[in-house]
Amino acid sequence: MRPTTRQVDLCASRPSGGLGGGALERGAVAVTRSDVAWPEHRSSSKVRHVPELAEPARLVNARRFLMGITNNDLDEVMSLLSPEVVSTVPGHNPLAGVYRGPLEVAEHLTKLLTATSGTLETLKWVDWLVGMHYVAALQFVQAEGGGSMYRNRHVYVIETDRNDLIATIRTFFEDEIAADTFLSGLPFK
């Protein structure tokens, strides 16, 4: 059998005469009906397996690095940094600044972990966002030091190089004043 076509006036209204023209015109819509059966593969209700995608190396490296910091595994995670890594920490406190190269980044992180006596703890990794070159992580963290308790959310924006090594680390504090107050009260040596 051949498919048949018939015209049906649906009284479909659409504006005419440009923007805000006000005049409406009636339109006809062509409806095609086929008496021919659809091939089996079109009406199949089989569940198809969708293969899982592997996590991008930039996400794996960023996650290993950030989680390694709070697990005090600095020696293991430093290999994930590019030789030209640049880490930026905002604020007006002893740890604020720009750190260049793996050695400066390691010294900065060691100061933080030592001053907090190993109490820096991630309460929750809230989210991970992955782009073509960047990974962003939202962390809810707490630490103790200098007689005070600190809880805050941090956002890390990490850029990787073509080898998926960490090239830039940008840290942002949800409450920068609270971060400055806490970090300024830590006993740095």
C-alpha cells in the first residue's frame, strides 16, 4: 500500500506582518498517514546499553591533588603539578599570595597543614565541574588552629596543561573575611 496524504485545516493561527502585527491568518497543515508497517527496529522496546565514559585525566588529577592535600599526602600529589604551576590564594593573611612552581606550592601547603596541626578536614566535596581545560571543585572544609574553629566553603578552579598536569590553581573563599581572620590567627613558624 502507498502512504496517503491529506490536508487538514487545523485553524492554526500564526502572526503575520512582522512583530506585533496583530493580524492573524489561518494555516493548513499537511498530515501524512502511512498504512505501511514500520520496520521492527523502529518500534523495538529493547533497552540499549550505553557504555560508561571514562573520567577525563584532568578530573582524575585534580581530584587526586585536592583530596591528597586534605589527607596529608603531599609527597604523592606533587607529581601531579606542572613544573610551571601557579597557585593563587586571595585575601589579606599570611598565606595569601601567588606561589610559582611545585616547590613553592608544597611549602605553602605544608605551612597550612602544620599551622592547623593536621585538623584541616573536608566535610564534603559538594560538586565537581569539568570543562575542556578546567576543573572546578566546591569543598566544605573545617580546621582548627590559633584557638579558633573555621568552617567555610572553598572553590578551586584548576587548569591543566596539554599533559593533564595541574598548571594553575585558583582558590576562592565563600567568606573571605572569615578565612582572613582564621588564617591570620594561626601560629606560623
